[in-house]
Amino acid sequence: MAEPLLKVSGLRTHFFTEEGTVKAVDGVDFEIPRGGILGIVGESGCGKSITSLSIMRLVAQPQGKIIDGQILYNGEDLLKKSEEEMRKIRGNRIALISQDPMTSLNPVLTVGDQIMEAIILHQKVDKRTARKKAIDMLERVGIPSAAGRIDDYPHQFSGGMRQRVVIAMALSCEPDLLIADEPTTALDVTIQAQILDLMRDIRDRNNAAVIMITHDLGVVAELCDTVAVMYAGKVVEYTDVNTLFKSPKHPYTQGLLASIPQLGSRQKRLTPIEGQPPSLSKLPQGCSFGPRCPHYWAKCNEAPKLETVEPGHQVRCWLMKEAKEAK
């Protein structure tokens, strides 16, 4: 693999509440090279979005705090950057497409002003040039009559179109790293395909890296090169996308794939994952997936580490470690 543009090591982000410490991210490791697309998947509440906010240094304080780890961007640890240095990176070199466009857009500013603000701030161009670039970005994300709509306000757009405006804002400075948190959730399949094509285009034109956070394994299969599967704040499986779909090793990953309907085949009944994800403030002893795992055994009372079971394939599971050592 090429030299990583971003390398996350031992990342831990906890929230301190009256109910106890919520271990939202509890030891996450992954890396992504320039031009690579990493998918992060898992159930709601597993820590995907908090991982992205940690990378951007946008975790809500004082309740939330990054308590350990490294986030190396171009070899420099973002956790050691000052707030002023991070402001120069956010929206410029690293951009985030947030999950909810309603909270990302200012209701009292036109969409054009909001896109232009980032362009003027980071690219040091005049207002006329920024406006032209903003119109171009709106056209690229599929906003019809972009030149006429640039002076409209967010409430004048549908939910899907607001999401496309947020994507245009994130892409306006042509970042090195784009973090997309459920970017296609509010979009129909036609617009979803256009957005995925746009992300590929950004990757190909700028050799940019993309982190795609999603529930949609179909999007992962179509777009991503590598995949990190998260459960209860940890990465439980990490490998290339082809290996993940052909030979999933972790019982949780196997459960996710078994719950996907298969078109064009005599589908057996979908197999759900029994039980519910644990509370992140009251994690079970040992393996967090243990209480839901069909292969649970005594060793699972100890917490497994993320181990390499095959070249380029890491799994956090005692069964895989035992099977590797038995070979």
C-alpha cells in the first residue's frame, strides 16, 4: 500500500456523562492512502460518526474528549495542532459532508454565500471568482439552473437538494481528504449514483482520499477499496472490499452480510443478528459482540485484539486467532 495520507492509531474518544463514561470510540486503527476510498460500516451508535468528528477535531466539549491515540495527516499529528491550525485545515485540506444537511446550512444565508465563504477564506480569491466556482460546484452536484438558484435560501430546497448543496460546499476547495458521513441517505437512487460518480471524479482528478461512512453495503461494494467494520466503538474487521464480501471472518460481519436480500436467487429467509448492541457506557466483559455471537465460548470473556489473520486482513476475534495458530 502507498504511503498513507491519513493514519489513525489507537484513537479513543470518550464522553463523560451522569450515567458514566461512554466509550464512543475505543481504540480505532486504520489508514488510507492518497487516491484510496475507505468504507466505515456498522450499526447506528457504533462510533462511525464520532470517528469522523475526532479526525476533524470537532468533538463536543467538555463532555467529549479525545483521550488517546494519533491522527497522522501527511505525517503530522492533528491532535497536536492548535485550533488556529485546524481551522486552516478544516474545509480546505480535509472536508466533511455531515449526515444532516439541516444542521449544516445557515438558514439566514443564501446557499451561494455559504459555499463562497469557504472558497474566499481558503483559496484567497475575489467574490466574483468565488461565485463562479460556487455555481460550477452546484452544477456538478446536479442542482438544476444553478446560476439562478445560487441566491436561494436553504428552506427553498428539498431535503435531497440541501444534501447536494452540503456536498458542493465540502468539495468546493478540492480537499485532499473527503469524509462523507451518510452522504446519499436522503437522495433517490439516480442522484445517489451521480454523487458516487462525483466522488470518484474528485478522487481521480485530485488524487484525493475518501472516507465513506455508510449503512449501505451496496455503496461500499460499488465505491470502496478497503472496509473497516465497526462494532461498539472498535474496528472488528479490516480488509479490502473484495475479501470482505467473499470471505468475511468476524461473526458480526458475517451477520451483516447474511441480512442483505439477494436479488435473482431463491432467497432463504434473512438471518437477523440476535439481540441489541450494548450500551457504550456499560460494555460487556471481554468481547463486546460476545452476548450476540452464535460462536460465543469461554475465551470470549477476554477482550480480543485486532489481529492479522491473513495478509491484508485483520479481525478482532478469538476464533480467528485460534484458527490461525492451529495451522
